[in-house]
Amino acid sequence: MKDDVSTIQSKLLESFDRIESKLKVYAASQGAHKNDRNSIEYEPTNADDAADFTDLLNEELELRSLDMTGSLEVMRDRLRESLQHENRMRLLLDQVNHCEGVGLALFLVMKAVPCILHCENRACIKILSMVVSEGFSNAEAGHILQEEGNSKKKRIEAYISRLEWIINTRILGDELDPLQWECPTEDDGKSVGRITLDNNRAQKIVANMEDIVQLSIAESERKEQLLFSLRKYNAATSIMHQKKYFTDDEIHQFQLNIDDFFQVWVRLYSYAGCTNYIHLLSSGHIAEYMFRWRNLHWLSQQGWEHFDSLLKVFFFQRMAHGGHVWWSKTRDLATITKNKLRPIGLWLQRRML
């Protein structure tokens, strides 16, 4: 549209800003307006009107630095073309201004607040996955658990067993009441599979990673660097998910902790250790939202995630997964239909009422 405006302006001899026209040009669908003295299509009914209209045409042509010679119709055609260009230009400028008005956007980026529930969950799962993946590699290579002998399979099985014991009895449970979490593995059994944990468990594991790091990492210096990085991460996230308003000092301290975490983390795991949410943290985007909104806990999607869990429970435990018998109006014919949305919709209506 800006290019079109420049093209039209090149056809005008005077700058568009200097033109203030008294005449109007109308679309064909709006009628000729031959009786309107302010219309380019005006038809004078007597000599005096013709003289006045000619003077007006000369004034408009002079305003645009256009040729003022010729008959009334010649001058009218010349001016009509210029008025059409101006109307087109005026419309384009309005559209350009509307597009450039950032306040008119449906959603500003600053209003699209990332959910810290997902941020912490995905970042914690990535941290755990990278450390466990390194543990698998070290067990396979014989850098850890050498007491299990030369068998790669036995070392990996021993690593999985000890990892599960730490998480189930030292972090998420205890020896009297252990959790039953199992470490996922790929089909070959030599590498970690896709880890899935709810947010509370993922946070709790990453907040208590010392034993897992000691088990998984072979080099002592690398252990210290990783533990330092995790301490900084936990210190930062404890600020991020607090329920009271942030102070400027708290936000600055949050970002300093994240910077310390990320500089060590990216040195240890490079690009493979980064996710979208870790980028949001390390780049300062989350801190920017903290400065703007002063509390991110209230803007998380915890409530929606809880409601989504209810929907899944209803779908898998309280309906026939879409298969149902629907009777016709005469009730003499039953048909089987596959409709998954109808029972969910009915349940949502009942719940709302």
C-alpha cells in the first residue's frame, strides 16, 4: 500500500498534503450528482452558474499546478482524474495508518503472557532428560558403575535401577511409601525415552538433583558445574512462581540467577540442552513480562490444565469413546453413530448449569 501511495504521489504535480479540495468525485454507483455544486459532475443551468463553476475549476486546477486551458469539459476531465487519484491515495493512507497502529492489534506480544506452569514443566523435564541421557551414555561407556563388570547391558540396567530408586524413595517418596515411577527407555534399551511428568513432580526432582547428578556424571569438575547451574536455576524459579507482586530487586535477582544458570548449562550441553522456554528465560523475555505484569502466577494456565484433566477422565472413564445408540424420532430404528463431541458437550452443559 505504501508503494501504491508513492506511485500515486508521482502522478500528482503538487504534494498531497498541500491539496485541500472543494470539489468531490463520486463513484458511479452513487449517482452523477449533477445538481450538487460541490460535485465534479455539476451541470450549470445558466450563464452565471457556468461562470462560477468555471472559476472553481480554474481555482482547483491552479491548486494542483495543472493546465487551466481548454473548454469546461476538458478542464472537468483533467480535474476529475486528479481527484480520483487523491481519493485513492486518501483511502490507502487511512489503511496504512490503521495497519501501523500497534494499539489496534488484537493481541499485543506483551499481552500473550507465557504460562510459567508450562515453562517450568518443560524446562525441568529437559534438564532431567539431559542429565539422565548423559548417565545412560556414561553407563554404556563404562565411565560409571564399573563395579557391574564389562557388560554394557548390566551397567545400564544398574543405572536405571538406581535412578528409579533415588526418584521413588529419596525425592518423590520414601522407603516406607515409595513412588512407582519407571524410567522410560528406547526400544534398544540403551538410551532414555521420552520423560513425561506433571509440573509438581518435575519441579521437585530438579530441586533435589544432587543424588541423580552424582550417579549420572563421571567427571568431578563437571558435577560441580552442573550442581552450581541447577542451584541458580532453582533460585530463579522460586522467585518466578511466587504469588506476591515482584519487586524490581527480585526481578533483577531472578535474571542474574538465570544468566548464571544458562552460561554454565549451555557450556555443558550446548544447543541440545536448549528449548523454547529455556530461551525465554535466558534471553530476558520472562523478566520483561515480570516487569510489565508484576505477577505471572496469576496469569498461568493451571486452572485450564486442571479442567483439561477432568475432560480426559470423563472421556476415558465415563463414555463409550463416541459409540452410542441414538433413536430416531419414531423410536422404531436405532442407529450407531460415532460422535465424540456430543457427549462431552452435554456434560459441559450439565456442569455449567
